[in-house]
Amino acid sequence: MKLMRTAAMIGIAKKVYDEAQKPENQAKIQVAVQRLRDRKQPRRH
């Protein structure tokens, strides 16, 4: 059973990796990362 779960996880990880390599998705990822960085920076009043 663990072998099946591991195989499924590897398949899902490969799909995510392949999608992340596409240029249009890289742009979306960069925007999302920048938003997270902006949110984490301390706000000055």
C-alpha cells in the first residue's frame, strides 16, 4: 500500500514540476512570491 501511495506522490510531484516549468506559469509564480514577500515585510507607520 505504501508503494502505491509513494508512486502517486511522485506522479503528482512530476505534474506540478512540469507545470511550473512553463513560462506563463513561471510569471504567475513570480507574482505570487513577490506578493508573499511584500506581505512579510514589516509595515512602517
